[in-house]
Amino acid sequence: MTFEPRIVGFLCNWCSYAGADLAGVSRISYPPNIRIIRLMCSGRLDPVIILETLAGGADGVIVMGCHPGDCHYVEGNLQAERKIRMLKKLIARTGLEPERLRLEWVSASEGGRFAELVKDFTSQLKKLGQSPLAEEKPDTKILAGVLAAKATAADFRLRVLVGKEKGLIEDANVYGEKVPEEELDKTMEEAIDAEYLRNRIYLMTKDEPLSVKELSKRLDLDPKAVLRHIVVMRRRGLVAIDRVEGTTPFYTALKVE
Amino acid sequence: MESEKAVLVIGGGIAGIQASLDLAGRGLKVYLVESSPSIGGRMAQLDKTFPTMDCSMCILAPKMIECFRHPNITLLTYSEVQEVSGKAGNFSVKVLKKPRFIDETRCTGCGECAQHCPIEVYNEFDMKLGIRRAIYVPFPQAVPLKYTIDDEHCIKCRLCQKTCRAEAVDFNQQPQTISLSVQAIIVATGYELFDVQRLSEYGYGRYKNVLVSLEFERLLSASGPTGGHLLRISDGRIPRKIAFFQCVGSRSLKGGVSFCSSACCVYATKEAILVREHVPECEVYIFYNDLKVFGKGFQEFVTRAKDDWGIKYIRALPGEVIEDSKTGNLTLWYEDTIENLTKDMKVDLVVLCPALVPRVASKELASVIGLELDENGFFKSKDPLFAPIDTNVPGVFTCGYCQGPKDIPESVAQASGAAARAAEVIALGASREAH
Amino acid sequence: MERAEEETPRIGVFVCHCGINIGGVVNVPKVVEYAKTLPNVVYAEDNLYTCSSEGLSKIKEGIGKYNLNRVVVASCTPRTHEPLFRATCEETGVNKYLFEMANIREHCSWAHMHEPEKATEKAKDIIRIAVAKARLIQPQKEPEIDVTPSALVIGGGVAGMTAALSLAEQGFRVHIIEKEPELGGTLRHLHKLYPTMQDASDALNQIIKAVESNKNIEVSTSTTIKEVKGFIGNFEATVQKVNGEAANLRVGTIIVATGADIFEPIGMYGYKEYGNVITQLQLEQLLKDGQLKKWERVIMIQCVGSREEKGRTYCSRICCMTALKNAVLIKELLPDTDVYILFRDLQTYGGRYEDYHRMAQDRGIKFIKYLQEKPPTVVSAENGKLTVNVYHALLGEQVTISGDLVVLSTPLTQHENAKELSQFLKVPLGSDGFFFEAHVKLRPIDFATDGIFVCGTAHSPKDTAESVSQALGVASRAAIPMAVKRLRTEAITAMVNENLCSGCGTCVKLCPYGAIEKDAKGVARVTEVMCKGCGVCGASCPEKAISMRHFTDEQVTAQALAALGRLTA
């Protein structure tokens, strides 16, 4: 029996939810794999919720908002776009296929488009296969990655970068400076890398104290890079030395207030 | 006898809807009379609106629903104003509610009836390009979402009655006359398309691939007869070359109207962009005389159409269109006034942008209320500059296209203006009563 | 009489057949049985048409009989009947926000008509999702604010005065502030108005008299805005006269009617270089003062400094008709004078202007179309004359005309005080420099910020009739909140947990309505009556200090997990 993908859809009240309504009104058939959750705006969706949904075993998550320029709340959809762009980069590092997350624009009159998207996503997911987090026994490595991603998306640094993105790009315009979007992109990539690894380290050392060597093995990362992260995390009060064996310190995660 | 403060709004298009919502929103009672089974007017027939390319129904539907739900608004659809007497502050109105043969209090709009009706009719909403049943709603987002039986085509087989679980079908329904007492009246009856069949040189009505703009708009619409796929109705082929003719029956002293409809240059640009979005390989030519780009954002819209979308504007008004009866393709002749050459062009589809004229029915309405029309059939303003919304009858105001050619934002603003004037009449009446 | 909502949720689920629309595909009785098994569901039933009066009675009955404090209706899309069901709950003492809908028609039975088993399973899932949220929702209040029934009109031109008069006639108090020493705006500088050719000063004086004699209107000339605080219904504006006198005005609504400036084409076509190259406005003044010379030939050039490739890209709408009007006036006064109008596209739109154009042609005014890429040139010739060289687009050849006066038609531009005012009011300007409305099509004279409106040329170039229509329009828009006196605002708003807020200011910048500000302690504060509940701040806050009422993270997550078959404890 072919597996039936379970898709969770987050749709905005003003455009995409109405588009899904219209598909029904027009009696357009599409695969029954999607479960829709209504939000007022696609911009409402916190990346943490998306990761929670993927961790929960969803085979696919699709976020639908108004076409750029049509957002009922002016630019909420563009904020959603920024968040999901960051999220896809983050998910790519966890081992979970980033294609399991989609962002699409659907207007209230695009019933046909809504149905096509569900059809398309369903068949794409069928080919991709069930989510490694969906089975009775979820893939522990990927699950660890997604949980670390969740913690990363909830962290201050990435949230402030995504939240201030628009402001940083536009303020530059006022002074006539070249839009440093490439610069911002680079900063974002570096921040995602760094914070994701730090959260991986945190979760691992929460389970048991680990040495830099062991962390480097498990993360498949250069020990020098691991140590750099450890140093930052110590300064932030996230890890501390649990014990020293010979010349090798073992680090453990600290409880954060 | 102190009557409740109420305003009659005639016409359920965007102007009538806006005026009604403004009045209802401040606590006044509104009777919104619309001659077709649903409010929405022309905007409901549009796919997108210029220059923002907003989805028309998406921005219209919430307003329509608000009209339906608002406790201060009484919708009288499928109705017409028959008699008006009295004066500002005290009008007596008789409205004829045509029989839908459906009990509106029972119909839930579920649509089972239409699934069983054996009669198919070319539908007015799709400009007769699409099909509806004899029992129908004009479009899926109709407000009110109540079915109507088209008496002209119904064969009284009663299948609908047998299928309806809410027992809403009533073949004995009679026309109803409703008497209203209102303080002010707002006329917002909108427009229709100039009958281009009268201009035989374009072949409309004879050649299958010559369409008028509103028909073409329905073809482009996702909710239209082809589901938004750009196809020629004649043979189902995808067009590769389309020509738009501006000013058809406009700005002309022979056989047309002399005025400029104001919206056609930009709506043709809009439709041209939609063509390029749907079928990127399709070439689009817009034949124009003077490009009317005076509105907010219009010039930038046209510039984008030229630069980003590759739409070609030719300053010429084609004289004649000939059809190749085998293929249905068309050849048009024109004098390119810039290059100073007479040329011909072979295209797959010709879209005529005709003059938009006040509805023929406004003449009747004008005589019922005693309103003056100008030489073009628009409701005459008391003072074209300083009282554009007032008419020759105190207490009766006009807004939207029926007052003069304009686009949606101007109709909306003017509709609010009519609401303000109506509110002034009511305030005056109230202060008179107080003294 | 509200039931205690802090108790354990007692959810009632009402599943609709909708005739056979749902019932014909989904196995409704099975779904009802399933609903009963969900946590906190104490009652479930099915109805033929839940939205009918019988259906609504059954909801009321159920609430009473089973002591329900949460209601879930599984039927059609909430976009049509949610308000109806919410009202039914309120009438029975259940706060309207303790109601949730499960869309099992548009999103289920209608889309999967040929897969009844799968549709039934999907319907169960959809109801489970709704119940998951219903278990967590809390009662909400729609904050009410009083509205001061007076308006501030900024700008005393024809638009501002028309708006003020209408509002005054509707019974509201109006303050007009005008920065010049007298009322009138641009119309003061005009001679005749097209197409009626009525005298601008006569018309203006009538309006000014009406304004000055209206006891509901207070006029303050030589006055400008210094500061604006507050929100709809409760604005506080500090205004200052030229002599330094300041005053505080408490108003409910604000109307921007500040008009526009007129572009001066310095460096173009010999303007200010040659004495006989002037603007239409200057020509207007000459006509008004009766200071016409016996010009042999007058040449008008359209689109000077407008419809450009970059910069002022827009068409200023009124210049073509202004040129036509002035050309006709010149011909009337000097029948032997030749008048040429060099245009790109003649903007003679609407019901009357084409006829005016024809009349102008009949009077012998000559029209030459030129192309954007081949603009005319103006050079000085002997004995003070000017030589205009233009590529006649329709003849396809260069044409040289000698004239004694060249008149340049220039566009209206952003008013010199617009930028400052936009900052005081926190309302945006568009890329063309004019004020930017809430929605180009359906809210053309509102700002996104509630309670502030715009009309006249402050919004975009337009003529008198159009300004008057817009001015009457804002008189209606502003009257609405003032007439109802008390406004109910959105309940689904953002809440800041001050203990978590670190003052980063991300939310302040992101809010499209300017509803969040940092208070004196540097902590974010939401002005609830300005919040529209979009949720962007909540989703972006780096400290997770902001939560969205009725759409909390907990609720949305619970729905997502319920979609996957999991119900949190």
C-alpha cells in the first residue's frame, strides 16, 4: 500500500484560506492529504511552530499567504517569506529534506491553484517518502537535529536578524547606500551555522558530558570549530566544565533561567 | 409620524456598496436595491484591477459579505425601484421585488437544486461565454447566496423542488411591492458596454475571434468559463498574437459617443499583462489614439507594461477587420500615424475596448425620480465643479460611473461623498425636528 | 450573564449535514460518535442545517442543557457564518471567542466528493483540530474607546473647506488650520476653472464665506502642526501660529488636505533664462490680472518635468485641460493670436473634456504631438522672439515655430510640508511624493492608521470637481467613528510580557500600524486599540515576549499536532 503523506497547511484568513474555500465551492477535487490550520496572517507563523510540526511527524508543511502586495496587513506575507527562507537553511543542516517545507502565494480567487498545489505537494511527498520523523521509530539523528533547529529558531540571535532584516535593508536605501542584501545573507548563513551547532552541542551535552573530541566526531566537525563554539557558549553561560580526565575537559549543558 | 432615518441606495456595485457601508457604519438604516440577483456589479466580473493587479473578487467579497451581515442594511436584490415621490427628508418609494421562486428565508445556498436542473443557459455573468442552469446563482460568491429561477428558461419540471431539502422552491411566488420611507436617495447604477455590433467594420458578432473587453476579462478569470486558461472560444487554441483596439465607439462623432471612458487604456494594459502572464509567448499589441495615463499609478503601470512585459503600443486606430473563415484568424488594417504607413497585421484574437456607457435602464430610473440626464446619459450634476454629487432633485445624490466616467478608487471616494451628502440631509431634518 | 470561563472546558460539538452537501459524502453520525471521544467534549450532535433558526436553537439548547462553555460547529467555512454562530453563543452567555469552527464542507466534502471514506476520516481530523484549539481558547474582550466628536482639517483650500463644511452640516465641530494668512489654497491663484469657465475667485469667496459663517467651524490661519499624539477618537494635536502662540486641540479624527506645490522647471526649455518662457501658473496670473500682451504666437509645451523616465514619472492629470482652457481664453481675448499646444498624449478624459478639446480645435488652436524621446527645443531668436523646434510625430518631420511666448505645463508635486506632516502623523508618502492611502482601490481616502484621512491634491493631482468629491468622501469616512461615539476595536491583539522584553525594538519597526512603542522604561508597549492582530510581532519577537490573543503559540501548535493525530494532555 502506497503511503499517504500527511500534510499540515497553515493558511491566512484573507487570501489562501478563501482560495481553499473556492476550490471546494467549485467542486475541484484534490487529494485529501492536507489538514488546514487557519491563521489571520501568514506572518503570524513562528518558525518554531513549523519545526514542532515537522518534529511531530508531518510529511510536509505548506504555508500559504497572499500574493506580495495583497497582504491584508500590508506586509505580513513578506515577513513570512523571510522567516521561511531562514528556516529552509536551518532545516538543510538537520538532515531532514528542506523540500518538506513549502511557501506559496494563493489568492482568494485561486481555487484551482490551491488544488493544484495540494496535488503537486502530495505527489512530490509520495516520491520523497515518509518523513524520517513520522514512523513509529523516528530517526534519532534527524530528530536531534530538528530539536536543535527548534531551539535555534527560538533563540534571540536569529530571530533578531530575521526581524530586523527589512529595517536594515530599507534604512540603507534612505542614505542611498547600496543595499547590502548579499552581506545580510552572508551574516545570516554564518549565524545559522553557528547557532545551530551550538544548540546541537547544548542538547548533546545535556544528555551527558562530552569532550571536544567526542563532539567533533558526532558532529562531523573540525575540533577547532567545536572549541570555538564551546568558548562562546561558556561565555554565554550555556556550558561549563563537568570534569577533567587527564588533559581532556568534559563539558555539560547548564540549565538556563 | 417620526420615520426611522433611512437612505435608499439604488445599485449594488462597488459604489452602492461603499455608500451603504458608510451610512450603515454610522448608524443609519440603508435599503440597497439591486436589479440582478446579487450585489457586486462590474467589479465581480473583473479578474484583476489596475494598476495594483489586485484580485478583484478578493477585495470585493469581504465588502459584499459585510453588506449582507450588517444589521443596518436591508438588501433588496432582484428588485427595481418603481415609484418615487415626496421630497428631501421625506421620500416615499415603491420597490418591486421580482419573484425568484425561491423562499429566501429557507434557501441555504447549498446548490443541490442546480446540480439537478436540466436546462442550460448562457450566463450573463460570463458575458454569455459560460453556462449556468435555469436555477442559478450568478457567481459562486454571490451575495445573498440564494438561488434564483430564471422564469424565461425554466420548464417547470420541478426537479429542483424535489431535490431541495430546505423546501425553499416556491413556484407560486408573486412579485412583491415594498413601500419604503427614506430621507435621501443615492443613485449608483454603473455602466454597460456600448453595443459594438453597430460598428460593422470590426466584425463583432460575425467573427468568432473578435471579442469585447469584458468577455475577454471573463476568459482570463480563474472563475471564468475556461478556468482562466487563455483559449480561443472558437476552436480552443491558445492565441499567439492578440490585438486590442482602444476607443471603439468612443471619442467619435459618427455612430458612437463623444466622451472618453477614462478606464480603457489602463484596463487594456491590465488585460495585456494578464495575457503575457498566462501565455508568455503571446504577442500583444494595443492600438490607441491618446494614451490616457492621468490616474494615480497609471503612467508607471503602462511603462512597466512596455518595459517589463514587452507589450507593444501602436498609435493607430484600425479601420477594418477581416476574418479568414477557415482558421478564424483575423487580419486588420491600420494607419500607423507615427511611422506614417498603412499596414496590416494578422492576429489570432481581436479585443475591442468599447465605450462604457450609462445603463439603458438609467433613463427609466431618471424619469421615475425626475432626474435630469446629460447628453451622454449620465446623471446631471447640480454643479459640475462644486456639487458634482448633487442632482437636480434635492435629497437625491449620484456617484460612481453613472455620474461620469471614472475608475474604482474614484467611485469609492465619490460613494463616500454621496453618503456624506445624504447624512447632511438627515442631520438637517433632525435639527429641523428639534426646533 | 457570562459563565465562568476559567473552569474546565466543556465543549459541545455540532456537526452539520448541510442537506446532503456534507451528509451525502461524510458519514456524519460516525463523525459525531468520534467527536464524543475527544477530550473535554461533553456533548455532540448532528443537525440538518446548523445555520437555520432550528439549528441555532439547538446550539442554545445544548449550551443550557449540558452547561457548555465552549462550542465547536463543524460545517461550512467560517468566512461566512462564524459571526452568526458567535452571536448565538453570546446570546446564550458564552463569550463569542469561546467558539471555534471546523470547515468540513468547502475543505472536505465538496473537495473529496468521490472519496467518502477518506472524506469522513478527514472530517474527524478537522474536528479534532478544532477541539484542540477549543480546549485552550479564552474569553476575549473587544476594547471600547470613546470618540471625540470633532475633526481637525489640515489645509484650508477647496478640499479642506469642503470637507469641513460637510462635517459641520452633519453636526460635528471642525477645526481648520491653514498655514497661509488666508484660506483658499491653490484656487486663490487661478483665474477660470474648466470646463465651465467659472471664475475661481467668485466660487472661492462663496465657500470661504460659508466656512467663516458656520458656527461649527473654527478657522486658524498662519498656523501649522507642531506635534500629534494619540490614536483614533483621541488625538491631541499641538498647533502653533506664526507669532508663536500654541494651542492644544483634542480631536477624534484628522483630515489631511494640504494640497500640492507646482513644479518650477528651472533649467528646462529656457525657463528663467529667457523672459518670455513662463509656466501655466504664471500665465494664469497674467490672465487674472488682464496683463496680456499682443502676442503673435503662443506655444504651450505639455509634460514639462512629468511623465519622465526617472524621478517625476507620473502624469499630473490636469495640465492638458489647463493648457486647453488657457489657450481658449487667449483666443477669446486675442482672436488673432496663434496658439499651439505641443503634447505627448492629450489627457482629455471623462464626460466633458473631449468635447472641450473639439471646441478648442474649432477655435483654431493647433495641436502638435511630440514623442518622449524627441522633445522640443526652445532657443532665443532675434527681437526677443523664441524659436521652438519640434519633431511633429504625425507628420514625421521637424517643424520650426516662431513665437513670442512659450508656456510650460508643469506637474503638481509634493507639498513642501508633506514630509514633515507625514512624520508627525506617522502616515506614509508614496514613491511619487504624494500621501499614500490605505488601499489604492478600496480605501483610497483612508490612511492605514485609523482615524486619519486624506483628500484633494495632497493625495494626487486632480481638478476641482475631483477634489470636492474626495473631500465629501472624507467627510463621510471621518463622520463614521464620530457618529457612533464609541468604537469597538479588535479583540485579537498582541500582548507584551514586560518581564521578558529586552527592548530590542524589533516589534516597533515591524508593526504596520505603528501600534507598538517603547515606553519610558524602554519596554515595548502595545496600544491595543491600534493593533489589528496580524501576529507579525509575536512571530518575530526575539525574546518570545509577545503573545497573540486567540492565536497563541500553544493553540496553534496544539492544532498542528492534533492534525497529526496527537492531542496534548
